[in-house]
Amino acid sequence: MGSLRDQINELQSQIANIKFNLNENSSSSVDPNSDCGSDTSTAAQPSIDQDYEARKAEAARIEQELSSLDDKIEKLQDEKSQKDWALNQVSWRSSETAQSILNYTSNELNTLKEKVVADPQNQSLQLKIKRLQEQVDEETQDLANSIRAEKNRQRSRDGF
């Protein structure tokens, strides 16, 4: 994600530089149709016309380059959005899976606890309950970590 963000920032920087250069060139360009109030010879006119046409061609090239950079930025932003969506789906499934496993294990634990009430001397049931309780504790922690990780990813995607 950082790579896409860096590419977008680089392209936007390039666009800003091109626009700055375009503005600099246009502010210093000479309009061949304007009267400068100075004594210009007709021999200088073709040179001014050529300069004007060259600058006009350069401006067209720069506009085309800007359009190309805008297209690249849009493509990268679309790619980033798709990756964000895919990552969100994976995270959601991870949390959902962890929750399902926790629910199943908790149900098994409750079933064993009911059985131990009927047979309090059964050491095997008590050992199973202890192991399942440890598993439920681990799965609860895994789920909490998964949710926390998703929140952190969401904050980083949102720029916070």
C-alpha cells in the first residue's frame, strides 16, 4: 500500500512541476501579435514566430504528459482501492473464522461442564475442561488480536 501511495505522490509531484514550468514558460513567452512598443525589425518576426510555435508545441506536449500522469494516478488509486478491499475481506474472514472457532470451543466447554456436574469425580472430564478452558482463553486472545490488527490496518489506510 505504501508503494502505491509513494507512486501516486511522485506522479502528483511531477504534475506540479510540469504545471509550474508551464506557467513559467507561458509568463515569459512573447505573443507574436502584441506590440511591444519597441522598434522590432521584420527580420526578427520569423524568429519570434518560431519561438511562439515551439512554445505552443511544448505546451501541447506538456498537456499530453499531464493527461498521461493523471491516467496513471487514477489507475494506481483504483489498484490501491482494490487491494484495500481485498485486505479488508481477508481480515473480516480471519475475524469471522476466529469467532466461529471460539464459539465452537465454548460450546464444547459448556457441554463438558454440564457432564462434570453429573459426574464430579470424573478426572478425565475435569482434565478436558481444563484444556478446553485454556483453548478458549487462547482463542479469545487470538480474536482480540485479530480485531485490534484490523483496526490498526484501517487506521493506517485512513491515514491516521
